[in-house]
Amino acid sequence: MKEPCVGISGINATDNPGPGVAVARGLADAVAGIELVGLSYDVHDPGNYLTNLFKNSFLMPYPTRGWSELRGGLDRVRSKTGMNVLIPCLDVELPLLIRHQAELARTGIRTLLPTEEQFELRSKDRLAGLAKKIGCRYPRTVVVHGIDELAQKLRTDMPLPAIVKGKHYKAYTVHNLDGAVMKGTEIAAEWGYPLLLQEPVPGVELNLVGLSDSKGRLCGRVVIKKQLTTHLGKVWTAVTIHDPELDRLSERFCRVTKWRGPFELECIRGKDGLYLIEINPRFPAWVHFATASGVNLPARLLELITGGRCAAPEEYAAGKFCVRQTSEFVTDLAYFENLLSAGNREGA
Amino acid sequence: MADIKHWNLSETGMAFDPQTGESFQLNPVAKAIIERLRRGLADEQIAAEVAKKFGVEQERVMTDLLVFKAEIDIIRSAV
């Protein structure tokens, strides 16, 4: 294969960051001079302006506009940059890209994405079944398909406080029926049904970022304990730890599902053991913490995509401390104008 | 008792449990006790060495040591 030119989405490095910039940093650390291209859905995404990381950045049509438009956008990027690898970093893109990954490969854009079946296995309304298969506790959860049903379940089946979750995004802890109805309505208006009602599990929140080679082998992982989070629950400070039980869970997850590509296990260590809370089908935004701790999973992913195999898993030290920071940089307004007028930063 | 053998212990007295991510700031006496517990010394020997190091009575150190070990277990079980 030619030298990789990697398209990376999720470059919204904001207060609720996508993983794209962290993925790019990992690749830039591993491969000197690698060509990276930013794929953005908003002219204001900070990644658009990181000229040290991305040789160019393109505004893409929203995935909600369908495959034809998204493919047109990707074709445009490919023809202008030679993009031949794609690492999507946003949940909302994945269903379309997964469905059409063979077509992408035919056009010369290589990926490593889960299958549709794998993607669905870890959806929130099916996660209880997967948790059972891989031998992990899962909080008691009820799926509801309307607000009346939500209220009814809270009266009869699910004690308060409870967590109201959307199938795709958002989760709120609610302490009374009125709050549950309000938050449930809010999530459903944005993301639709079903909603989930889940029993809260008191304990320590642990996260594992991993990479699976599609044959059931874990290619690397790092476990962190979140120490300080934003109001959205995003990492602000965290520490690496060694958790053998969570390591084994990730190995079983890869073995059982033959997962393809990156993933994140979100867990809680409760009084009676480890609970699986969520599985994200992509790198998390904190993936550069793993890279800086010695486990460069974006680089391993690129090896898998381009060569079909990756090096043996790297170990890391427990006790590495990650601190997120806010910072500003000043750039040229021409980039903003180019993005708006030509659809890409360089205006080419 | 908690598995303190795997704790990372810094020169300044910061103890970090790599399995839970919990960290503790130890005072000098606690640090001296932990160091000796990690070396597998018997309680009596720890009490004798720490008493000598800090110039206090061995019986008092022994009492503190037993309380300290119980507290470590409480901390561990609460994590």
C-alpha cells in the first residue's frame, strides 16, 4: 500500500471533546511526517485549525443526510488528498460507514470497523445480553418505548433514584417521577425511543480503551480511573491503574465478539464486583492518555488496517496521571473563510 | 489485611494503589510502618524499630500499628 493518508473525524476538541485530535496525536507520535486529514462537521471545530497535525481539514455533510452525500464528501477528500485510510471517531457516523465499508474499500479507503451485528450487540438496549455472554454484571435495566411506560415502570418496577438513558446518547440520574418524565421527554425528543431506565450502581468508575484485531485477539489496552470529570462526565483528571478483572473482561469481549477495531468499556467497580455500563465502538476522547502512557493504540490500529497485524500488546505503568487542560491558539481568519467558502481549510 | 505489597510508595510518603487508583498521603510514622509491613516484618519487630526511630515507647507504637492495620482494611473495603 502507498504511504497512508489518514482521514480522522471527531476533531471537535471542545469541552465535550471528540477523540479525533487525540487519535491524530497518537499517529503523529508514531509515524514521522504522516499525512493526516481532518474530517469535520462544524467550521468551529478546533481540529480544523491544527495545522501542525492535519495537512488539511474538510467540512463533511452530516451523516443524517444519508450515504450518498457522505460518500460524495469522502470522495472529494480522497481526490484532493489521496486519503486511503479512514478512522471515524464519532458514534453517529458508524452505522453508515459500517454498512458501506466494503464499498469504501473498493474506492481505496481502508478501515477497520465492527460489523453491523457487532455494532448492534453493544447497543444499550441489548447490552444486558452481551454482558451475560462475556460474564460481567450489568445493572438492572428496563427498556421503555414511551413516556407513559416510563412513568409506569418507575411506579412499579424501578425504584428511584434511577438513570434515564437514551439508546444512543445522554444519561441523567433522576430522583423523582417529574424529573424522570422531563429528562425522558428531553432525550426522546433529541434521540428518539427506546429509553432505558437503569438502577444506579454506587462505586468507582473505571474505563478501558482497547483494540481488537477482528480475530478475537486483544492488541492492547489501558485502564484508567476517572478522578475528576466535567458536568457531562468527561475526563478531566484520571490515573492509570491495573485491574486484572477488567483486563480479563476485555479479553473475553474480544474473543466472544471477534470485535473489529477500537472500543471502550465503561465499568463501575461496585461493592459486589465489576459492572459493565457501556461499550463505545470507537476510541474514547482520552485515548491520548493511553498513548502517552506507552500504549499507542491509534498507531496499532493503523498497523492493523494497513498490514493486517499489529505488534504484541504493550504494557503500561499504573500511576500515570492525566490532566486535561484548556488552551487557546491564534490562527488566520483565512482558514475559517476557506472552510466556509471552499469546504476545506487550505482552500484547494 | 490490604495487599499493600503492590502499593507504589514515594519518598515523600505518597502511597498509590495501582489496582484501585486510590492514593494516600502518609505521615512519617505511617510510612515507616508501611515500609516494614511490605518487607514482611512481624508486628513486634516493626513496633520495636519504629519506636527506636521516632523515640517513643514500643507499646504505644504497637497499639498504633494495630489500629493502623485495621484502618487500612477499612479503607480498602470502602474502595
